[in-house]
Amino acid sequence: MRSAVFYGKHDLRIEDHEMPKVGPKDVLIQVKACGVCGTDVHIYEGDKGAAEVTPPTILGHEFSGVITEVGSEVQHYQVGDRVCIDPNCYCGACDPCRKGVAHYCEHMIGYGTTVNGGFAEYCAVDERQVYKLGEHTTFEQGAMTEPVACCLHGMDMCEIQPGHQVVIIGGGMIGLLQLQLARLAGAAKIALLEPVESKREVAEKLGADVCIDPIHEDVKACLKEAGMTWINTVIECVGRPSTIEQAIDIAGNKAVVMMFGLTKPDETISVKPFEIFRKELELKASYINPYTQKRALDLIDSGRLDVSSMVYEICGLDRLADILGKPELRAKGKYIISPEK
Ligand SMILES: [Zn+2]
Ligand SMILES: [Zn+2]
């Protein structure tokens, strides 16, 4: 089968790979759509990100497809089922798993990170990780379930209440999802900070009350003008020290600052503890997607969450190395790989 195999920093090869072995508890998924994620970029750049990878590995953890084979002990799925997966597989037996924080599992397996994933024609997945797509959900939308699940985990920690004022920094896919989730959580006013005009336009369509170009406009003055004088939540979706510092700066009293964007492991921010003290800020971060996959699926299937407007292009495996290596391409929006193309 055709696959994109990661061999090391900046070394991704399209190869003919042997078909995955289907264990008794596995289903074989013919991959229809697999999202290109920031985590893939971190891996491609040789950074230690959210996941540890031992090459050679087939990357790709945001995928959906059709079941073409089931192992002898599979109970809940059949050939022909349209499914997506939660790539993070927890052992269920270690201390963190038993304490209800399974995403800190000591034996975590990650499809597309620690074991082969979805940038290939087929992937074998333990049925515990499989979810059926809703009848209204396309494969491309299904591939967005994992990033939505990650966003939901972060959104839960933001504790937004109806009537709150929320600022989202960054209008990439994650920012545009968080924007909609903040709306669904009941935010009264939402501002989005994003330098790229086309992304600000999408954000406006998706319900941002005010979109600000942080390079050419005075952010605080724009917020004030929009009546946003007490920001309850700032969700940083860029992952740069400067934008995290900005998030702390514009947060209001008692605000939650959610550092959702992933920085490089060694980057630091400069913070005045006095400012955190004075405003009683809560600095939070969100790590992967524990227990949120089903809600993500249901939200997508309900049509209340638009996961299509932020997709820039659906393309074949041969484009993947280019997309991973070129930030100017990724700046255009979300890419989804269709291995059949
Ligand atoms: Zn991802
Ligand atoms: Zn565990």
C-alpha cells in the first residue's frame, strides 16, 4: 500500500509499505481522509512535541475511512462501517489511567506517532479507538474529529459562562474551532486576532464579533471600541512566546488564559508575576483529547460546528512533505490528505 513514512528530520518518503497486520481486536481501515496537524509538523522538524516518535513510522493521527476487515474478536464493528479514530490509546491499568487522567497513561500508544497511522491507504486500529461517523458526517469532516476533541478539552478548562467576553489569538484551524466553541459555550462577545485577512473573513462568517489585525491595529483600542473592556477568557492558538505574553496582557481580572498553541519545547515567556497577581489570572494549558472524542463527533454531525470552512485543500500523499516543510502553505489553512488521490 502507498504510505508516507517518516524516517527522521525532514525525511518523509512515499513508499510501498506492506499491509498492516490485523490483530484479533483490530479493524482494518481504508483511509479516506487524514488531516495534517501541527503535531506532524513538529515531528517533521525533529522537535519533541506532544508525541514521541521512533522512526520509521507512518504519521497521520487525524483520520477517517471505511472498515474493510475485522479481527476475529472484534465485537462492535463490521466491514463497511464509516469510522474515525481517537489516536490516543490508554492502557487502562496504570496509575494515571485508574485516577481518571488517562491522557497521562504511562503506556500510551498513539496511532500516527508511536505506531503507524493514517498517511497511508490502510491502517489497522484497535476497535477500542474506533468511532462510527454520524450519517451527516463526511470523511473530511470525520478527519476533523480529533482536533475538535482536543479543542473541547481545552474549552472545558476555560470554563466560559454565558455572557462572557472571549478573545481568540490566531485564526488558523484551531482558532476558528475555538471561536465557534466559545460561541456554543455562550460567550456574549468574541474577538479574533489574526493578521491574515482571508482568515479574518472566515472568522467573521463563523461568528466573531470583531476581527483585529494585530500587526496593523491597536489591539487594546479595538477591543475597547467593541465594548470588550473585561476579557474573561483569552485562548492563545498560535504557540509563540509573544502571543502568549499578549494573551496575559489583554486578559481581564479573574480571567482564564488558555495557552492552547504549542510552543517549541525550549521556548520561554517573560511574565510579570505582579500582573498575574493583580488580575488573579489563571494560566492553563490543554494536553490532547481525553474523553472528548464522542462529543466532538456529535457536534460535527449536528451541523452546529463548521469544520469545513477552514479546510484549504484536499490533496494526495505526494504533497505531504511539501506541506510539512513549507509554513507559507500551511498558513493558507488546513490540509487534508486523501491517500486515494
Ligand atoms: Zn492533531
Ligand atoms: Zn495507562
